[in-house]
Amino acid sequence: MKKKENNLKIVFLVIFSFVIGGIITISILKWTPLMNEVLNSSNNTVITKNKTQVYEKSSLAASIDKIYNAVVVIQAYQNNQLASTGSGFIYKVDNNYGYILTNQHVVEGSKDIKVTLATDEEIDAKVLGGDEYLDLAVLRIDKSKVSMVATIGNSEKVNLGDTIFTIGAPMGYDYRGSVTSGILSGKDRMVSVSVGNSSSNDWIMRVLQIDASINPGNSGGPLLNINGEVIGICSMKLVDDEIEGMGFAIPIEYAMSHVETLEKGDDIEWPLLGITMINAEDIQSLYSNGISIDKDIDEGVVVVDCQDNTGAAESDLKKGDVIIKLDDHKIKDIAYLRYELYQHQAGDTIELTYIRNGKEHTTKVKLSKSSN
């Protein structure tokens, strides 16, 4: 009996020791910074006795640091007047120069180009080459002014929903260095664009769709993945009262495949089909050229004439034919025809499907060279 009582005393003593020890430990820690940090660490916030610190787990700050000083503001002047403002980024440096990529529409028609660096220093830049269909231009600055070169990434490795961000000068110089972020909303979007001062859709661009805010002045700036690598070049956005958050960027692989030619100042040699053409839906222009087509045809490209010494002149095409396919690709209008055509090179032979007198026909056309 006595032994049992001793055992109970020991059990109670152990329990009592644990309780008292726990109370003492919690009391000590409660008044130390360690416990404050443990008890208040939710939502990435650490509260100490005298101050609050917030640690952002998903911040892009480190990625921004990898590219920020490689981004520039581009101001193009005509007749000593500011004609346009855009963005660009330094993608390469050699023994003498730094090289900047931007959009052709930012510098179109301008020879006097000013570049503002991340340090706010303004310097002169020279346009080496550009192309209106690519909407790309390459500029050159002195190597001594280059403090950072962008890292080129790969847009094909980015998935829908992945985080992306941009750096540029929305609305011009005053908002230079602005960062916006979002996600990759779409890939391989086919968007119709006009070229130069044209009011019609002249060209189809295969682009990346993003929901990050881009505005006039962002054109030519880099689109970046979460690691701060360039995966595209911001080019355009859809503008409408009912549209929000639809911006587009040229995939970086497409741009980099042409920079060597642009650096040299050479023209991009687009393949030439050799026809004058009108969209099938352009009734007024068809009438002006004395062409009548079946009223049920509302898509396609109508041949007005075939130019001498071209593949078209040597083919079966003639005035009034409606081209509806290039190889196996449907042709909706001139923009789609150019897009499919420009996937080829001079010297290639293509097959065109066309309608004449209500019947489908095919013909082979050998493409020649064109710098336009």
C-alpha cells in the first residue's frame, strides 16, 4: 500500500514539473523577439517589439534587377519635333557598340534618335536597320554607355498562366522604368495589323497574348519571364471600350532570327508572288477595276494583274481569279496571304488554289525575290 502511494506521488510530481516548466518556458519566450516572430509570422509578416517587417515571397524585385538597366527610352525626332516615344532593350554588346531592339513603328521615318538610359543620361543612337512587316528595328549606341545586357530567354518554354512582366515607358518619358506584371494569356495568336500609314489590315502577326498593362510608349520594350529573361517584344494592344487587358508581344525567337540582317542594314528579302491584288470583300475596289466575282464569295484574294517576269506571270493565274488557299492554308484576305507567303523563301515553289467561273483550280508558282 505504501509502495502504491509512493508511485502516485512520483507521477504527480512529474506532471507538476512538466506543467510548471511549460508555464515558465512560455512566460520567458513571450517577452522575447523569437516568440513574437513565431506567433506573428503568418501572411509573410514578422512583428518585433519595436517594428514591423514584411517579407514578400513572390516579389519580382530580383528578376527586375537582372534587366532594369538594360531597358531604355527611345525618342524619335522628325524636323526637330518629337514624333514618337517607345521603349527598347540592349540585347548585345561587342568591342565597340551596344545593340538595342525596338519596334520599327517607334523609329519609322526618323533619323534623329535619342536614347535615355536607366541612369537618365540621354545619348544619340543610330538606326542600323528595320522592317515594317517584322515591326522590328535595331539601334546602335557606344559601348561605353552600356551597363547591362539583357538575357535572352525562350517563349516556347513559357506556359499559359506563367508569370510575366514588362518594363517600359508607358505614355512617354515621364513614366520611364514602369514595371507591370501579369500572366501569359495566350500563345500563337494571329492578329491582323496595318503597315506604315495603311488603314487596312496588311499583315498577320503570330504573337504572345498577355494581360500585363501596356500603353503607348511600351512599344519595343521587353516582355520577361519570372527569371527576368526576355521572351518577347511588346508590340501592340487592342483598344476598345469593351476590351481590357489584351496586349501582344512578338516572340523573341522570331525577332532574334532576323537581327543579324538588321544589324547589317540589309533589307529583309521577302519572297515575291508577283500579283496586284484586292480583298474579295472589297466590292468598291473590285468595281473600280472592272472585276466581278460570285456574290457568294466573301473571303479570299482577287488577282488584278500579274507582274511581268515573276512566277505569277508564268503560272495559270489571270485577272479575276480568287485565291482561297496557299498550299493547305486557307486564305481569308491579303494579310493572311502575306503571312503564309512570308513563311517561304525566294526560289520556293508554292501551290495556289483559286476560283474561276465558279470552279476550283490549282497552279504552281515559283517565288522570286523582293526587298519590300
